Amino acid sequence: MSATPHQPKVTEREARQVAEAAREQDWRKPSFAKELFLGRFRLDLIHPHPMPADEDAQRGEEFLAKLRDFCETKIDSARIEREARIPDETVNGLKELGALGMKIDTKYGGLGLTQVYYNKALTLVGSASPALGALLSAHQSIGVPQPLKLFGTQEQKDTYLPRCARTDISAFLLTEPDVGSDPARLATTAVPDGDDYVLDGVKLWTTNGVVADLLVVMARVPKSEGHKGGITAFVVEAGSEGVTVENRNAFMGLRGLENGVTRFHRVRVPAANRIGPEGAGLKIALTTLNTGRLSLPAMCVGAGKWCLKIAREWSAAREQWGKPVAFHEAVGAKISFIAATTFALEAVVDLSSQMADENRNDIRIEAALAKLYGSEMGWLMADELVQIRGGRGFETAESLAARGERAVPAEQILRDLRINRIFEGSTEIMHLLIAREAVDAHLSVAGDLIDPDKSLSDKAKAGANAGVFYAKWLPKLVAGQGQIPGAYGEFRREVDLSPHLRYVERGARKLARSTFYAMSRWQGRMETKQGFLGRIVDIGAELFAMSAACVRAELLRKEGDHGREAYQLADAFCRQSRIRVEELFGRLWSNTDDLDRKVVKGVLSGTYAWLEEGVVDPSGEGPWIADATPGAAKRENVHRPIR
């Protein structure tokens, strides 16, 4: 679709340049996942498993105890689902508990929880009500508190963080009706005017936006004298004149979500409310998401734990052909998958969170992998639960209760989890984002070789640098610890996990060789091979999850906390994961990617239009993308702050 008059016209190359400029360019700290993609299995970066400080753990456990009591006694999940709204008293109760300020420093009135315990809290709240989990996550993971913590001035922190900790709900506004993962086309503007900026534009899918008091808004500042310009972040008071919430959106799941469409018309925002310099908005957003992305897999962990509980209880009670359905292999395999995957996913989230707290490692890839893997596996676990429950899995909890059975909301968890594969970067975008980071070392030394805009002298220099790098790197991919029978012997117990770690080491080297071969083969066209890149990333995610599962099992063994059972679950997960990895490796080179592209061209050109005959389209009338032309609001303001 061509750009509308108020949108910047952006070429594909310009869009990539904007995204590239927003990346963190440097790797100042080690990264386990980055090394993994380079064929180096740095177990020392994650083992022994890092642990929280005693005082952090005590403070976290004390809050979790209070939060659990609140979740059990004050949250009516069925009512939220029925009324499609979180009761104000529930939100106010969470405010009184301090849940709005879980990640905010105590000096600003927050609880000062670590990332580990913040995520445990989201796991707990999300199990009681995914909509509430989304509210708290959007407020603290990507809303006002996190960008200010990382990039705000002291004055901004003093002004806004106490409000965010106790009373004010915040939202993050980036997406627009015709702008999703391509921010170069951002149309909302912030025009300098004296000591203010004047905002105009429309934002879509503003989670918390309907009830928010404070907003983080991404807008384009025009370049002018004294102004660098570019996409810039602002803190905006939601009650400002000219801010209108035009619609509260309704979705397949998360029915209590306060998500809307927000219009800005000549909204004056003081320059003091700008977060960071002009043009730094996307970098701020991406850096915020480095740890912010961990909130979604944390809630997927909660979903997995609940799915396991229901699967266990139901499969023991339901009998068919003379025995509980759990002991029929077809059902048992699903239960084993849910149990093993929940264990591994919790291992991934806890490990990534603790590394974020310690700040010793760069976890941008780990957090992205956790989000990608958690959202995909969480959906699969919920889908398997619905299948295990059979017809009752498809039936609503309200209907089950009406006819006298336990009100198990299996179909609801399936609907609620579906958005996680889209939220905060869709699976497809996450594949590309992670792939870009995974090949960063290659592009750093050889990128100029495949850049059509580089001169011959630049290419010659890049060729020399690449020769030095690959002369040292490639020989190390031939052999390693994974080929030594006794390697990783400290993981050999009653159940032996050492073969799985040797497999990860071999798999990492094979992954790096495959990536190198693909770059040599496709060079500048590598970025168009999205199917290949997606599989590369998925293999890395499985290897990371296997590593985390083994390290967590050993931690639990040392602590004497279900060590034997943890080893069993880690073993089951690794065996299941290895089957998926082998399939993915096979599909790197044996796939239908080229044929799929031909079919897509045929579909879009109308070649197969005859295939659509014989049905009716129940869709309503209207444009595919709503008009987002700036201007005064023409609809009623449905903004409703909670007090």
C-alpha cells in the first residue's frame, strides 16, 4: 500500500537503515546466546546457575506471599472474562499492594524487586487473570517506569516514578494503523514550538491506553535548525488537552485488556518531557524491551504450570477403556510434553532474569529467545490441554459450570495466549531481529563485502579483515568438547544429562557452520531468506532451552529441592528438543521456500482466484486499514482513569 499524504514515503533500504540505527551496536559484555550462534558453547557463562542475593530473595518472597493471597481472594477471573473488564476495585487493590511499582526503586516509593521476582509475580498474577498480567506488564515492562529508569533525567524520575509506583497506570504508544514493525514509516509528529513540542497523530493497540494516566509516545520530530529530528520518545499526560481515546478495542482473548485507539491533536508537551535526545526513540524502545520481553514468557510459564495441573487432575479422573486417559500413550505423550516444556521454559526465564539482575552478561538475545520460545511453546501447551480435555476443552467454563461440572477455562487460556505470538514483536519479526544479532560478528568483519554502496577499496579492506577472522574462527568449528565422551561429567547422575550438553556443543558448531555456508552462498541476498533465518533462530532457541534446563536441574539437585525429578524432566525435555532440532537442521536445506515464493506470486496476481469460488465472505464493509489522518477527534473520548 502506498503511503498516505501524512506518512513519510520510505524505501525498503531506508526502512532497514532506520532499524539498524536503533540497534545497540556494541557488545560490551559476554552473551551466552551470541556465543552459541557463533559455535562456541560457553557453559561457564550460565553454570553454576547464578542466584539472587539473600535480601533480594527475602523481599521478593515476602511480596509473593501477599500477592498470592490477593490473587486467591480478590481476583475474580470469571467475572473479568464475563464482563470484559477488570473491576476498578481489583486494580486499586493491586495499587495498594504496591504491584504497580514492583520494578521501581524503593527511593521512589516502589518495591525494588529484582527481575527474577518481578517475573515470578507476573507468573502468579497471569495465572489468576492473563488480562491483569498484561496490565501490570505493559505498565512496568514497556510503560513509563522502564524507559525513565534507563534514560530519564533525575527530574523526570523524581516527578513520575513515585506516581507510577503507587497511583498512575502507564502505557507505551508506538504502533499506528499503518505502521507495525516498520517504524521508519511512523506518521505521528512532534513539532518543536518554543519550549514545547506539538503532537499530532493516531496510535493503535495502546495496551492500558484506555485507563492510563501517563503515556510513553513515540513521534517523529522534523529536522530543522537546532533540532536533529528523528523518532523521539516523550512522556505525555493522558489527560492533556487534545488527547482522545477514540475506541476501546475488543479481542479474541484477554477480554479485560484496556487497549484502544488514541488520537493526538495539537497536544502540547513540554520539552522537559522528552526522554533522551531527539532521534533516540527507537533505541530507547529496543533497549527497554531487552528485559521487558521477559514478562511475556514469565506469564507463559504460569500458563504451562496451570495446564499441567489441569492435565494431571483431569487425566487421572477421566477413564476410558478401563483405565485413566493419562495411561493411554496418545494422551500421555501430551502430558509429558507439557511437563517437560514447562520445566524448560521456567529454566529459560529464571536464568535470563537472573543474568539481567547481575548485569554481567548482555542478554538481548537471551530475552528475545525467551519471548519467542515461550510464546510459541505456551500456545502449544494450551492447545494440547484443550485436546486432552476433548469436548470439555472447547466448552466455556461458564457453560461447564451451568451443567454442573468444574469450570475449567481451557478454551480461554488458548485464546488468551494466542496474542503472545504477536505482542512485543511477532514470531516472524523476532526471527529476523534475533537473526540479525546472531550474524552480527559476520557483518562486522565482512558486511562491507556484500554492501552494494561500498567502494572497491572498502571491499578490499573488508576482505582482508574477514580473512583474518575466518582463518581463526573456522578451524574451531571442526571439533570440540561435544566429541569427548566424558565431557560435562558433572551432569552425570542417576539420570545422565551430559550427553545432552555434548549434543548442544556439537549443535552449536553445526549451527555456526550452516550460517557461514549460507552467508557464503547467498551473500547480500541472505536477508531475504527469512525461512532459513527463522529455522536458524529456532535451532538456537532449542539449544538455549536445553542448556538452561540442564543447568536448572543441577541447581535443584545441589539445593536438594526435587533434584532427581528435575533431572528426569530435563532429560525428557532434551530428548524431545533434540528431535525438533534434527528436523530443523534437515529443513535448512530441504524445504519448499522457493516454491512457496512462486505460489505467493500466483496468489497475489490472481492466478489461483478460482480456488476461492464456492464460498461467501461474511466480512463487513470498510477499508483494510483505518484512516489515520491527523486532526481533531470526531468521536467521544472513552478514556477512564481508575481512581
